[in-house]
Amino acid sequence: MTKNRKSRRAFLKGAAAGSVAVSTVVAAPALAAGKIRWKMVTTWPKNFPGVGIAAQRIADRIGALSDGRLTVKLFAAGEFVPAFEVFDAVRDGTAECGHDAPYYWIAKNRSVPFFCTVPGGLTPQEHNAWIHYGGGQELWDEMYAEFGLRAWLAGNAGTQMIGWFRKPITSVDDLAGLKIRMAGLHAEVFNRLGATSVNMAGGEIMPALQSGLIDAAEWGGPWMDLAFGFYKVAKYCYGPGVHEPGAAQSLVVNLKAYEALPADLKEIVRVAAEVETVRLLGEFTVMNALARQTLVNEHGVIMEPLPESLLKRWFEVSEDVVGETAAEGDLNWRIYDNWTKFRQSVIDFGPFSEFGYMKARLL
Amino acid sequence: MTKNRKSRRAFLKGAAAGSVAVSTVVAAPALAAGKIRWKMVTTWPKNFPGVGIAAQRIADRIGALSDGRLTVKLFAAGEFVPAFEVFDAVRDGTAECGHDAPYYWIAKNRSVPFFCTVPGGLTPQEHNAWIHYGGGQELWDEMYAEFGLRAWLAGNAGTQMIGWFRKPITSVDDLAGLKIRMAGLHAEVFNRLGATSVNMAGGEIMPALQSGLIDAAEWGGPWMDLAFGFYKVAKYCYGPGVHEPGAAQSLVVNLKAYEALPADLKEIVRVAAEVETVRLLGEFTVMNALARQTLVNEHGVIMEPLPESLLKRWFEVSEDVVGETAAEGDLNWRIYDNWTKFRQSVIDFGPFSEFGYMKARLL
């Protein structure tokens, strides 16, 4: 339970080490003695707890597993390309790889959130299962091949919180006219319920909340939201995040750069990403539980579930929005069809699985 | 959803490839041109779906990540040492590593189940979190160092089923006199409720059930239990498995053999094991949901929860049994104390986490 303090130290140390690394790499030759150097662009603030540190761990892990034959230099959002240009930068080879939340690229394909998180969708355990053994990865490969890309799961932030609000939400009417930071398919769900969604990268949210540009904001759950300090301007935090039941991160690679690697380095890149799925989810599981205590006990945050009537209406709209993706094309239909059947199978098994157990544990 | 068939093909192919590998390795020199060969002994039947295949994947992954500089030859239970001698075989260097369920070694230390699964304990997501970021790994390292060993998480079979019974269980009285296959701390829980627990390796269970040596059996959940065919002799399957909410496997290594590896191979061994935590849990999540359909629809299995009154009594006894481990010694107390606090923190956060979401999803 001392990990909270440890992580804060690591954050500060990491920030310092990051600055040093920039000058070192710039001064070094681009390619030395059979060694390969990659750039990793990310959608996250520099050394940010959770997703930012996870990206750095993946970069470091690739170097360690390959004994330095492949080293990866990480660039935070805006250091090399802006947060929301990561996909295009990896696509055109400006960087060999990127660490992101796939649903940021919804404009590229409306079904890309299925590889990240979908309103009313899968928990992290279910999502990992669908991607690795339910047919998800094959569908993802098919979609990304059109862009000359491939991606693998590379982290999961767990079930999110709906977000932070200045005023209490007591019914669906309270959403009317709210300007709210949301990404992915659920931005549309909130729009249909009367709010106005706007997406922005993590680092832009706090200034937007402070200036009144937005009234409410969703980001990354108690731990990461505590780091940004949202509680300073918005005291109401609602959850669980039915809009993002298991927010996955991905490592996206330029397919040509990846195919040029020898077989062992290919495996190293893939495995270094994939192991972060269990690592980061574990870190969130520990840290969110601690952050809730800090937010509620030290900062007076009101953390509550949304009213059941609002949630029911929310699920109705969300089912429409998710279902409409199937009409976009053949691949979109196959993604929706495969995913929906898988989702139903795990819900049917729910009484005997982790869910049934967690209910029994409270008897 | 075609993975079921694929996995069966892989199982058959794996079995054939396994046989070929044996003769090849025996004929090859023990150590060639700077290459290192390790033996992995396991507690599982040869190429058994789930845990057996997972062990093989770890062995193969180490070879692929290291480009063959470290290759690992897998031995199923009984091929090199019997299932329940894996711990001692790795301890004395007979094999460099093993794949197991740590709670099999409860005779070595009564608290070892905390690194595997504990009655009334943690889900897989919570367990991974506690081991990796809650202090669990450090306590595990301390315990295993006394034996010259180290271990990492290397798979998780998810929430188990209570098991298979010939006759229905309608109250706690029905457990009286039942001879039941159980391992870990929960064997004692069942004993205190009137049953007689006996542990045996997976491959021995079906013959024991058939011969009437045991009346009931717990093993690995719907998918692996289907493979063993328990439904042929016992029609009642109860769940969820409150006794094993997230059964973890581990890769255990001989510390001297591990310390002799160069830094990159050390990282490769650790990461190759750890990634199986997300892989195998995903496979179980997909396959258990499918296996339930097969068991219930094709084989007429009665799959039900245990009566609530029995579960309540079960949790009371289980809390005693788990709590008593703390009295065994200083390390045992620290494990219990750390684990109990962590468990409470994630239960407190439950309404906002995956659990709260899964409840809301059914609204």
C-alpha cells in the first residue's frame, strides 16, 4: 500500500530522466552497429501516471528484451506530433509506432471503438478475451491493414467513471445543454441525451474546465483524474462509467517498419505491448481504489452512481448508437455481429463467472 | 467463435509435435554454441487444453523471444517427475523451471495459496493487481527465497466452479461424508463442513470418480472439465467457485539457474510468463462461456448456484480458515495483513468498478 508514494516518486524521477534522454538521443547517430531505433508517439502528457508511464514501460521493455538491439524513444503528446495526429504519423512513417486509445480514430472508421471500449460493452477481462481468442484481433488487423498499420492491446484503464460535473445530475434533464468532454461512440450517446460532446486530449481538459469552455469532463478514472486535479473545479464524480467499461490502450505500428524486423524482434514488440494489458490494469485496480479514498476523504468529492432512471435511458440510446455502426459496411457489420454474440455469451455465463462470485462475496 | 474447433486442432497437432520434439531433443547435444536449454516440469497432463497448452506457449515464447538462445523443453506430469514433485524438482535443480498452481505446495508453507487463489478472495483482475502493484510479488519473493526459488504469475483459469457432484446439494448437510477432490486452503473449508477432501493431480481425477474412490470433484471450470468428461459420471455442477475466485498458475524458477542468465534472458523469462496471465484468462473467458452451452444443452448437465444458506455458512468457515494462516509466523501474518487490506479496498471501490458496471449492464 506504499505504492502510491512510490509511483509519485517514479513520476518525478521519470520526468527528469525524460528530459535528459531527449538531448542524448538527438546527439546520438540514428543507427549504430546493427541497432534499430524507433520513435513512439503518444496521445498522453509527458510521464503522466497511468497511461503515460505505461507507454514508457513498453518502450523500456522492448529495449530490455532485445538487449538494446531495438530501442524506442518515446515522445509525449505535442513533443513530436500533436496527440490527435498519432495515427497519421505512424501511418505515414513519421514515427514507427504509437501508444493511444484506439477510439480517438473514430473518424477513420466508425467501428474502431470496438477495439478500445464501447458504451455498454465489455469489461477489461472480457475485452482481452474477445480480442485474443474471440476473433477481435483478426477483425482489427483487417481494418488497420487498409491504413498500412497493425495494433495490439497495450494497456487497460479499467472501468472508467462517467466523469466530473460542477452541478449534481439527478435526472436525464440535467444533461441538457451541458458541454462535456467525451471521446468515442459515447460522445454521440451523450449528444442524443441533450449534451454537447467535445473531444480533447488529456492535457487540454483541466484548462478547458477552469475557463468554462466545458461544464463537465470524462478522462481516466479516479487515479488519473486526481493527478489532473479535476476535483478542484468539479465536486461531483459519477460512476461506474457505463460508457467505457474497460478502456483499452493500443500499441499501433507502421506495418512496413514492423515487417522489416527479424522474427524475434517482432515477437518482442508484440509481447512487450501485450503484457502491459495486465500490468496497467493491475496498477489502475490498486490506485483507483486508493484514489477514491483520497478524493472523498481529503477533497470532499461526492462520488455516486447516476440515477437508475437515467442509466436505463442511457442504455437504450447507447444500444442504438452501437448498433448503427453495423450499417457502415461489410467489415463493420462483421465486427458488430461477432462482438455482439461474444458479449451475449459472457453475459449468459455471468452467474457462474467473476460477476456471480463478486455478488456471492457480499452475502 | 470458430476458435473452439481451432483449439481442438491445435490440441491434436500439439500432441503430435510434442512426441516429435522428445526424440529430437534427446538426440541433440545438451548445450550447443552458447545456447541454453532448460527443462520445464509441470503439474498438468500432456498438451491438456487450458493450463497444459499455456505451459507450452510459455516455453515456445521464451524460445521465440530469445531467437533460440534459451530453449525450454516441457515435460507433462509424470513424464520427468510426478505432478506433485514439481516444486522439489525445481528446488533441487532437477529442472530449471516449472509451471504449476502454487497452492499445491501448501505443505511447504500454509500461506502459499495467497499467491494462487484463496477461498472468498480475489478475482483474477484483483489478484494480478495485488501481486504486481499491491505488494504481493515482494512477499512471494520473500517466501520462495527460502527455498532457492522465485515465481511469477503465468496464467489464470478465472473463477472456478465448485465442482461436480453425483447427487444434488440442497443444504450444507448434503456435504456430510462426501469424499471430494479439492486442493489448497479450501480443502480444509470443505472438511470443516463435513466433507473429506483429498487432493490429486488433474489426470487422476476421472479414474477416481469412475471407480467411486471420490464422490465429487473440483478441477478447472467448464472448459477443462468438459475435456476430462466429468459430466459422464456426475450431472450436477455448482458454481461460481467461491473457493477459487481466480485460480492463478505460476512459472517457478530455480533461483541459481535464473541468476546465471544474462539480463535480457531474465527479462524474457519473466515477461513470457506474465503475458500468459492475460492470454490464458482470455482463453478461459471465451471457452468457459461456450463450454457451459455444450454441457447444459448437449450433455444435460444441471449447472446451478449453491443454496444461499450453504454459501453463507461456507463464507463463515472460510474466513476462519484463511484468518488462521496469519498465526503461522511473521511472514504469514504480513501476507494476511497486506492481502486483507487490499481486498477490503477493492471491495469498497466495487460499486464504481467492473462489478458496479456489470450490475448496471443488466438494468
